[in-house]
Amino acid sequence: MIIALVLNNKYNTMFKTQNIDALKNNPEKLDKFVRTESCGDISYLLRKLGKLSLDFDQSPLLHLLKKDNDNVRYLAVKNLAKLSNPSLIGTYKELLKSDPSARVRRESVSAIGRLRRKESIPILLGLLDDYDPEVVLQAIRGLLVFKKDNVVKDELKKLSDHPNEIIRVVIDKEFNHNHNDLKHEKTNHTQSPDFMKNVIVQGDVSEIIKYVPDESIHLTFTSPPYYNARDYSIYQSYEAYLKFLEEVFKEVYRVTKEGRFFILNTSPIIIPRVSRQHSSKRYPIPYDVHPLLIKMGWEFIDDIIWLKPESSVKNRNAGFLQHRKPLAYKPNPCTESVMVYRKKTDKLIDWNIRQYDWGIVNKSRVNDEYETSNIWKIDPVFDKTHSAVFPLELCNRVIKFYSYVGDLVFDPFAGSGTFGKSALNLNRYFFLTETKSEYIERTNENIKQKTLSEYYKTPTFLDLETFISNTKRK
């Protein structure tokens, strides 16, 4: 197997360096190659053809459109599109009508759109009701070149209530938003209220957050109390628990700046059985919270898995280890979800980045080694006061990856304040809320250290009444 791979790599290198240009410049050799070689070799050639001259002989590529191999036909269309030849419109139209491959059909409509010719308009308009949303999106892309044409504009606007959510977003952005050049636009995006910087408020977050100004937070990272698993998180029902989280996270959405991130750490929770005659109950918290977040406007970005050593978690496997009876298997829960959401906006991430001065961007770069996968192997931390604390390393990663120096970061369920400690270390400001006095005291111990950073501000501990008073004086 290894010998075969080595020979294949050696062949591909030789093929690339010696034969591709010769085949491109010799129609007869290219035609013979596509008629005699394997689909694998043909696909390799098509991926490496590169730029094609306007006088390139297209007949070998047209021959490939008859191949049974979907990938070969797709790559053939992709290369034909490089020729920008209007005479191929009929060929693309026929592929859209008869080719069974979704990729071939999508590439064919893309090829028509890239021609930017008025005679393509009727074809593209006819594809707006295609069964494949990707074909519709490619047709839209081609038609947007002509959106000043009243017929085109009217037909595109009809898609505002299309069943596909991505199509609706594209149409909304194109016709319902101001398209001034945002490249150099500067806003108060980097600013945050001074009265909230390095502030810890003791009280119910659902009350405190009502007094936080709109769009004042750059990043929120939190792990909400687990349903009826600790003394500080007792709820009448699971429905009431989810309702509480929904109300808090709606407010988090309001106070988050445009296009910025909300990172949520949760995991399923087990409620022990009442007696041996009953079974325990497992609640899938991250999966039940997710649709609530999407409904209120958060856009799902990534799912990160926090992986803990198996020796550090509760053993659920002991019984099965002894009896090995199917149906009774219970794996040890070594993971937690770190779900990444972004506040909905029609602006790209680049817009958020451009709001910062170059010096801040440079200071905030992640220059050291970092985890490239979505599996974060981090040991849990055990605290003398709080039984479910954030590891400092987890907070450090979130802050480094999802905020800039000088940003205001928020943890609505702050616990012992590890997130605030991380923020201080990384030259961000924090805003924390917490209900329990012993956790507030532990937070005070955690964030005592002073720094020489220009962003350092002495932490302030407030009650709800004082915080409300400060908001009125801002």
C-alpha cells in the first residue's frame, strides 16, 4: 500500500511538471488523453489545468460531458466556464435540464451567470423556481449583475418569502439594506460604557441585565447553572429552567454589539432516580437551548467539544463493566459543549475587524501555538468554594479567539470569577454578575492582582441598587 502511494505521488509530480502544459497546448494529445485514460487521471488533469487561453480547443472538454463519472463532468464544466464562450450557453442549458448530478447543474448555472450577458437573463429567471436551492442561489448571483433592470429586480424581490432561509437572507440583504461602502466606515463598535468596566454586580442577572445599555458588550462567555443539579440552581420544572435561560439570553442578545459572539458552555445533566423502582432522567440542555437561541436571532457558528480526562468525571460505567448486558451501557460523560453563536448581521467578520485600529489588531493577534481542531483537551479545575468552575485555560482560549484588547467581556453566571481573572490577564475589561455572596468573595480573591497594563482598572463590587444608580449617571 505504501509503495503504491509513493509511486502515485511520484507519478503525479512528473505528470504535473512534464505533461500538463504539453497537453494544454496540443489538442490532439489532449483529446487522446481524455478518451483513453482513467477517470482518476482525467480528474487530476482537469484540477491542474489552470488558466486557459481564449483559443483553447474546447472539444476534448465537451467530450467529457458524456462521461458517466460525475466528478469528471463537473470539472469539465468548471474548465469550460474559464473560456467565457457565449456559444456554450446551449450546452449549459442542456446540462441543467438533463444531468443527474447536482454539482454539474450548479456549476452549469454558475457558468451561465459568469458570462454576464443579457441573453442569459431569461434562462436565469427560469431557474429561480428550481428545486435545488443552490441552483437558485447561483441564478440569483448571475441576475444581480442586472438588478437595475426592472423585470429582473421584480422577479428577485418575489423571492423574499422563498422557503429556503439562505435565499431569503440574500434577497433581504440586496434589496432591504443600505449598500453604502462599509469598507472604511467607523462606528463606536470598539467602545463600551466606562461604568461597566471591571465591575461585579451581586444579584439576579435577569434583573441586572435590564439596566445594561443596548450593544455595550463585545463578548459573552458563560456556563449557566445546571438544572436542579446544585443548591444554587433549583427550578420548579425543566420548562421553567429553559424559560429562565431564554429570557436571560434574549437580553444578552440585546446588549451584544452587532456581529459579536456569545459562547455557551453546557452539557446534558442527569437527575438521579427517586428510588430503585424508577430510572434517572437525563436532560439534553445544549440541544434544547440551541433552538431557543436561533429563534431569538443568534446565528450558529461552531460547536467546540471540551474533552476532559475520563478519570476526572463521574463513573457511569461501573455496572456495565461487571455484567456486560446490552441495553444497560452508559458511557462516562467526558465532554461538554462549547457552542459558538454570533449576533445576526448582514456584515461580514471583516467589518467587525475593520472597526479596530491597526495597533489594537496587532496587539490582539494569537501569535502563540493554538488548538486547530474543535476538540479542546483541557483538564477540569476543582475549587474550594465553587464546585463547577471554569478552567482558566478555557477562558483564555475563548477571550483570545473571540475578542480584542480593550473589549468588554461578560459572564452573566460568573461563579468564582475565573472569566474576570482571564480578562484582566489578557487586557480586556470584564463585567460579571453573580447571586451568591460566597462566590463574590471568591471572585474578589481571584482578581486581586494588579497589572501595569494601560487597560487596567480597579475592580468594583456593586449591589443592584448601586449599579442602577450608576447607569442613570452615565
